[in-house]
Amino acid sequence: MSDGFLIALISIGVTVLFVLGVPIFLIIGLWVIGVSLVIDFTLANIGVTLYEGLNFFGLLALPLFILTGDLIKNAGIAKRLVDFAYSILGWIRGGMAMSALGACGLFAAISGSNSATTATIGSIMHPEMTKTGYDPNFAAATAASGGTVGIIIPPSIIFIVYGFLMNLSISDLFLGGMIPGVIMVAAMQLACWYMARKHGWGEIQRLQIKRILRAFLGAWLGFFAIGLVVWGIYTGKFSPTEAAGVTAGFCLLVGIFMAPFARMLKIPEDGSAEGLSVAGSLLVPGFRIRELPGIILRSGYITGMLVPLIAVSVVMQQILSLLGAKEFVTEMLANLGGYYPILFACMALVLLAGTILESLPNTIILAPILAPIAAGIGVDPIHFAVVFLVGDAIGFITPPYGLNLYVASGITGIPYFRLLRYTVPYLLALLIAWLVIALVPDLSTMLLVHEGAGVFQQQ
């Protein structure tokens, strides 16, 4: 039998295992080992590449940003960000669901993770939305869709991986994702408003400047954490990895040292500032030291799922290169001719891959193939990175994979397939936003300070 036939059999076999629910890490690992044996590629190289693929200082930011997300949730900071968003949008029909989407954007600006954003905001907002008249399926789909901005609004774990792969400034990538992330949130909020208005979902509260100011004061720690990350990276005071460490340390200190004062003033453990004095609203519940091992363990669990996936995907990328995948795709796209046909074809490939692969393997496998093609037709590297990763993010709510849908299903108990129908408006809104981002490069590049480009490439 020819090598091509054996590789096809291996690919079909692992596809069947994927459909049966085998973890994606094992799927890619089995494919890598099987194809390596077929093409006589030394297995010793797998171990070397697994190690070298992770031997990158910038990747230290990944577990730190994941830990930051868990810390701000347990400290009660996330609840205050949600309350602030609702104080601004509660007067609009669908305001609570729109505020959930806004809170996803604020939470993403600290955590950098889509699954953490979906889980945290979903666990806070789903019960509240259900109590105020929203369809439970729509409420869960809202949390899943809002989580897509978790990897676009900086700091972003996937931007760090992309910068590592393509030797791009991580700081420039972070800046490139700011405006597109806001556009994604705004597009989903418009879709949310339309659906809520159509079905009469939600309650409307009176707009009160006093309430907004009080909610802003209550959320000051969250805004400080966001500002710390943006200021440190934008001014060059921190590398992205150092920013992750500083932010995690800040949230850790807040969580531990706020707890005793919060108990003295009887601040609710859910983080709500309703009914508290101005002084009381400035504090958050925090967490006890004995809770810290559990928080770190949960963060380590997520990191332990993601990091091996990155390592084995690097090996897969290497083998695909040996098989000529890059040349094949380059030749196929080159025949299309023209800037927009090639750009749109790249976007279609990213979206298609995102329906069956998690964002990390999708990025590690496709980015080194598609980015040089895009550069060859004159697409700015930072702009293409943003376009690529926005498409990657949309894959979080597209079946059959749709990771955010699984997360939302897990925290709400609603079956995965019941959420699909309610994600359609959000999916359409995100696709329109994606098209606008692709057609207007300035949205991704206007904030860049090119004199500083490359400063953090190896950090």
C-alpha cells in the first residue's frame, strides 16, 4: 500500500475517534505517531519537538492569565464588572443580556481566555437573566457567544501563541485586537437587542446616573487591573509575560487582603454591592487563604489541557510541512488570483477548520501556512493575525466543536444541541463584524506604534 493510502486510513481512523468523543490531544497525538511511522520520520524527533515547542518565555503568560481569570472571579471583581455594565444598559430592552456581553468584554480585558469568560460571566448572569424573563436557552447562548471575545480583546492567550509562531510583536498584536474586539461586542449587542425586542424578553430599569457612579466605584478594582495591563504593555513597562505576572499578583493580593475587611462589613459573598455604603462598595468579598489551593488547581487543570495541545500541535505542523501541505495550499490559493479572492479563501479555511478544531491547534497548524500567503498579496501581518483569530474565535460557537457551547452547557445544564438555534443571531452578527474587520485594515492597525515593534517578540 502507498504512503498516501496509509495516511488517508490513519486520518479516517482518528476522525472516527474524534466523532466518538476522544480528546483532541489524543487525536492529534495518534495521527502524529501514525504518520511518522508511515513516512519513516524518527519518533525521537517527537520528544525533542514537544519540548522545544514549549521552550518559549512568552508562553508563561498563558497560565498566569488563566489564573488571573479565576482570581478575579473568586474575589468578586467579576460580579462588580457585570453590575457596572448593567447599570449602563439596564434601561434598554434586552439590557441585562447586553450587559452580559459587555461584561464579557471587560472580563476578557483581564483574563485572556474564551472558556474562562464564558464560564465566569455565564455562571453569574444566566440565573439572573432567567429570573427576569429571558429564555434560558437564549441566556446560555448569550454567555457562549460573549465568550468569543475572550481571545480577541487583549490580553489574549491565543495572540501570544500566534506571535510566538509567526515572530510578531505580541504587544502589537494586543493593540491590534482592541478595536476589533469592541466591534464584536457591539455587533452581538445589536443582535441581542433585536432578539429581546422581538420576543419581549427582560425587564427594564430606570436609567440613574447615581447608580452608574456607584457601580463604577464598586468596579474600580477591575478597571484598575485592566488599566494596569494596557498601560504596562502599551508604554513598554512590561512585556506581555510580565504583565500577566503583575496582574495575577495584584488580583491575588486583592483577594487575600480584602477578605477580612469584607467580612467585618458583611459584604455579600456573591460580590453584589447593592445596599452597601459607598465605603463598603469599594471593597470586594475576596477569598480565604485556604481557598487558594483550589483556585490554583482549577487554573492548573485548564492549563494542563491547553499546553500539551500546543506541544503536540507543533509536531503536527512540522509533519504537515514535510508532507507538502503548505505548498499545496499556496498553489491552490494562488490560482484564485487577486487580493480579495485569496483573503476570503483564507478566511473560509479558518472558519471551516474552526468548526472542528480548537483555536490553538487551528492556529498552530494553519497560521504558518496562510500568513505567508496573505503577506504575499500585501496584507499587513498584524491585520491578518487579527482577521485570522477573529475567525478562529467564531469557531467557538459553530458546531460540531463549538467549545463555548460545551462550556455554557456545562454550567447551565442545558443540552448542547438546544443552544445551537439561539446562537444563530450572534453568529450572523459576528460574521458581519468579521467582514468589516477584514475589509478595513485600519481597524486593526491604527493603534500601533511601529517604532516599538518587535520589542517584545522574544519575551
